[in-house]
Amino acid sequence: MGRVLRAEGLVPATGLAVFLLVFGLFGGAQDPAPPARWVGAGLLLAPALMAYAHRWAAAWAGIFCALAWTSLSGPYVAVAVVWAYAAVGVIIAQRDRPHPGEPVPRRRPPQPLLVPRVARATEATGAALVALAALGLGYVWSDVRAAPLLTLVIGGAGLGCALLARAAHRQHALRDLFALPQPAHSVRVVEQVGYLHVLLPSPDGQTALEFGFDVAEPDEPEDDDPHTVEAVLFGEPRTDAWCAVEVGGRLHVPVGPVGEVITVPYDVVDGLPREIEDDEEQLVDPMALRASDADGDAYRTREHRIAPQRAWVATVTVGLGAALAAGELGRHFLPGLSAVLIAVAGAAGYEFGWRNQLRPRLRWHAGGIAAVGFRGVDRQPWATDSAVLHDDGGSVLLSAGESVLTVPAPAPWPAKSAQRTADELVAALRVARTRSFEISPLAPPPEIAVPRRPFALYAAWLLTVVVTMLIVGS
């Protein structure tokens, strides 16, 4: 699964829980006005959408939501729950405060001829959403029958405001980059068309920070053989920060913030990540290879699957979430069909969890691989052009025979589970691939069958339906 939630994902998760509590347990808005409950639902929806665009905008929207619900709801406990929602938004927004960087020399970057205007698409989208929300609010407010649309109108208006705040924040950050002294780092870069790939070596030369960002001007086209050149980086090398790079007297002006920053093994001689050579040669990392995968039995069948505890937690979360969402929608729009909607949505959620989390598994030996995926079974022999890579996002990319598979390999949870990490799975598969070149003739790939759905899956679905109906009906 990789990371199930980014930090801002806690805001919509909390918002969903608050919505279920306020409307399911505490009776919703106590204000007798017909639009009151729809306005209240929209105020709960807005911060959840805004958190992904601009955290501080979502935090202020959460505070406004709590103030409004203070007058909309009667029970003090319901008001306290909404204020807790606002507090979560503020706590998440605090993560945007600048972190103290390393003690390195600071210099003002060279001044560009023109600071480009960035985030134009974000700004235009935000302005369009706000304009549409303003027009929609006038229509909906004048027609009582359209009151349910108030929820979408308010949520859309909030998202539009967050997008405008995001665009303004990015433009302001870009101007500050050239107006104030910035940390200066010696780096190596690969200049590509409209993009800059950066490597910041560690002092010991064993590892490097690897990241990239879009630049205003196209530059030298990428060569077939990757190479890096010396450069000076201005700015903090962290995700969502703004950096500029000077290469041989030429200034690269960013048009987007830094993307994901990862740490990679570094080859100080070639000035490249060591993984580039490793990936081309399909080398095995001895530190990642388990003793059980390194033994000499080439035809011993090995298996990989997501740790059952993690897979079950994810499956129940998806099934329960789908059932609760369907129950709330049915309660407000189709009260006579609530039970049917809950049962169908819960079944769909558990089926997705079964196919995506519980059922997938991979078996392999020197003869090839066999996998059960989301749709079915695939068996393929190893080939000379087979490759095994991992994407640093909890998945392993495997090509064998005529298939290219994406094998989920999230961090093992619990930590003591027998599941392999992504690095361990890559090492084990590469060993089997290498052994296949030393044996002739090869045996066929291992056998594998689609497992049956366990009784516990049906029991979990039935329990979910009962619990959801009790929550929605209370």
C-alpha cells in the first residue's frame, strides 16, 4: 500500500468521522431552517477538500466551520467534536512551518532577467471554482428544493479559495528565493529539457539527496548516457521548497517546487547514483538478501504477499468506509433503500480489498514467476531481458516473459511479520533470475491457483452491514 495517508489526509479522515458522529449520533444541525443541515455538511466538506491544496487555508476554514457549528448544533459534545476537527487542521498546517536547515553559507542567488509567473493553471482553476460557486449559491438559495446542492457549492467554494491561496503562496515563495540570502550547496545536476535533476552528495560521499524540479527555460537535451555537471544550488533541498541552480554562469529559474527528496547510494567517481549501474546490471544487494533466499536450491518455490495483518486492516477500512458513506447518502436521499445501499457498497469495498490486498501473491524459482493479481493468474518464464526494480513507493516492477507486473511490497506491518521489504524482494527475484541463466533446460514456472475467499471475509462484511445500520439508524 505504500503510504496509506499523507499528513494532510488526516484532515478528510477526521472530517468523515466528525460527519458520521454529528449527523449519525448527535442528530445533525439543530437550527430549524431547511438549508441549515446542508450548509453544515458543506462546512465540514470544505476543509477536507482544501487540505490537499493549501493546509493553512484548510485550517482557517476548519476554524470557521467550528464557529458556524457552535450555533448550528445544540449538544455541547457535538460542538466539541467539530472543534477537534478544526484542531486537527491547525496541527497539520503547523507542518508547513520552515524547518531549520543545515548550517551552510548563505548567498543571494543571481538575479534573473524576469521572475516567471507560476501556478497559472492553479490560479485559473481556483478563480473558476469561486465564480461558479458564487453563481450557484444565488441559484440554490432562491430554490428550497435545491438546498442539498448547498453542500457541493460550499465545498467547491472552499476548494477554489484554497487553490487561489496555493497559487499566491507559490508566487510569493519564488520572489523570496531571489530577494533573500539562501543556503548555497555544491551539487551535481543533469540538465534536461525544462527539468533539472539534482544530486546533493553527503560529506562522506557515501550517499546523496536526489530530487528535481521544473525550470523556466528548456536547456540541453538529455544524452543517452546520463552524466552530471558541477553546479551551485540556492535554497533548502526539501520537498515543496523552492530552489534555483547556477550551472557554468547560467541560472536555472524554477517554475515549480522541489519534488520528492530521496536518499540514494552515491558513486563519487562517476558523480551518479550507484543504483543506475545496479539497475542496468541487475546486481544483487548482499545486505538485502535473506539467508533463505540465498541457499543453493534453485527450484525451491518462494512466495511473497502483503502481511496478512496489514491487508486485513486495509480491507476492513475500505469496506467499512464504503458502507458508512452509502448509509449516510441513503439516509438523506433514499431512506427506503438505505439497507440495500449499505449492503452493496460494503460488498464492493470488501471485494476491492480482497482483490487488491488479501489475494495478490507472487511465487517464483529459477524457472520463472507465477502471480495472482487483481484480475487473475499470470505465469511467465524468465527471459534474457527480464528486470526487477523497485520504485521507492512500496511497489516492485517485474518484467518476465511477456508480462510486466507491479508487485505491492509496502513496509512490513507489524514490524515482525515475515513479509519481505521491497529491497529484499528485489534481491530474491534477481537471484532467481541470475540462476535461470545457469540452468538448461529450465523447468516451467511454479504452479499457482486463485485462493477462495475466506469465511472471515463474509463475516466481516455482515458485521459491517449490521454496525453501519446501527450507526446510521441511531
